[in-house]
Amino acid sequence: MKEEDIRPVNLMEENEILHKEDVKKLLKNKKFFREVPCSACNSKNYRPVFKKDNFAFVVCKDCETVFINPRPTEKMLTDFYANSKSIKHWNDKIFPASEDARRNKIFIPRAKKIVDLCKKYNTENEAIFDVGGYGTFCEEIKKFNIFKRVICIEPSRDLAETCRRKGIEVIEKPIEEVGISKASVITNFELIEHLFSPKDFIIACHKALSKGGLLFLTTPNIKGFDLMILDKLSDNIDGPNHLNYFNCESLGNLLQNCGFKVEEVITPGKLDAEIVRNKILSGELDISGQSFLKYVLVDQWEKVGFNFQNFLADNALSSHLWIVARKI
């Protein structure tokens, strides 16, 4: 899989323009942003790390989670996501243009992985709830005919309608307002980094799951290769869309504190090395004096790039983090 497959360059350039317009509008109310404690451990012991696009990023001194602080209020974020031109552009243009590639290279393998993990951990098969998304994962998980019900929880009107057009059962509310209590499995992919209060979301997932139910969660790993190398040069470091950047340990501890047992932590990413390589080739990242990076990501890319990416994935060093947790 290549980055261009899932993020077409011309559409991403269009989206960046729209995103800047959205952010400019949001920042007019910056004086109302709220100071918050650490998103993972609730500590107030943090220090600044950098500023990007007028958002301040700090790192928790206790658990090394990185987060935007101060940040837009929950209401401001709700309004932002409801009216964002860039998010609508993702739904209308980027997702449709890249859906075949995403389906074949992300969602089909993802659905198979979820099924395999459910069998591994012997979960029930009454209902699986996918929180947030374009509906492609729900389409693919339905094909396995494992769960009696496959339901998407999507508060965005546009995305919810997209899911309905695909024949997917949809609950058009945030999970905190749904009121379910017997989900066998809850999945959420690349969601928790967007939330004002990740802890409230995880508690809501805990309430929605049946006893012994599984929560599958993916998010960026701030201690992953491309995020550590690129720092604020990373396109993933992006306010206000991404507010929270956990690491394997900090997110695991948050889950445990909310009543979960962490069953498995993996970083099966495939793009870390290529993302850094692309920044080098574009001239955005200067690696003069970093002979190892030049050797692996430029000079010997065709020979060792694939194996280097596998090394990152196998050693919890990819920026794509998966956690499997069980309600206890």
C-alpha cells in the first residue's frame, strides 16, 4: 500500500485549503478555548512541546501523552465537525475517490483481523457496533456473517446518510447518548484522537458492552516512527481534528482505569517509513547528518524499505496503534 492510494495528492491539496478556512473560523473564538489535564492520566503536570497552526501542543510529564492545550470546548468541536468544509470534502470527494483502495488494502484486511481476534478471544456474536466512519468497514464485516447485527453509530448527518445508502443500520447519535448495554463488540478506528474527552468516550463504550465484550480501538501512536521523526512536520499533527496523541502504555492505562483489561497491543502500520521518505524527497525534512535514515529511506529503499517497515510494526514502533480490550 502506498500513501497516494488512500490520500490522492490533488484532493488532499484541495482539502488542506478548506481545512485552513475551517481553522481560521474556529480560531476567532480562541479566547474561549479550555485548559484541560492530560487526556490519558488526568495529570496537570505537562510542558509545552511546540505550536502548529496556532494550536499549542503539550506533553504530559507523567505518561508522555501529547495533547492540544488549551483546546476548543466540546460545543465548539461539535459545531466545527457539523459545519466543516474540509470534513464534508472528505465525505464527498476523498473517501469516494479512494474507496476501492481503502476497501481492498484497509477495510477487508481490517474486517478479517477483527473476526480472527473475536474468535481468538471467544467473544459473543450478538451485535457489533462500529463508532464513526464511512460504512465500508460495516459492509465488509457483514460479509463474514458472524454477527447477528452490524450497526454503525454515526452522529454526523452526512456520514450517517452515506451509511444508510449502503444498507447499514445506523444510530445517528454519539455513543454517549445511545443507551445500549449489550454490545458484543465495539470498534472505533482513528476516532479517539478527535475527542474532547477520551475518558468519557471509553466509559460510554464500557457501559454499552455486555460483560466480557471486546473494544477494538485504533489511534496514532505518538511514540511511533514517523511521528517521532517528523514531529510537527507530520501531516498527522493537525489541530483541531487531532487533539490527543497517546502511546501504547498511556492508552492502555486509561483503558484499565475505565474498567477494561487490555488483551493485546499491536502496531501493524504499513506507511511509517514511506511517509518519512516522502518528506525527505519533497525537501521538507532535512536529514543531512543522519546517515542511517538516508541509507534506509533513500539509498537502499528498494532493498530494505519493506523489511524496515516490518521491523517497526513487529516492535511496537509504528505510528498506527491497535488495542484490544475486554470489559471486566
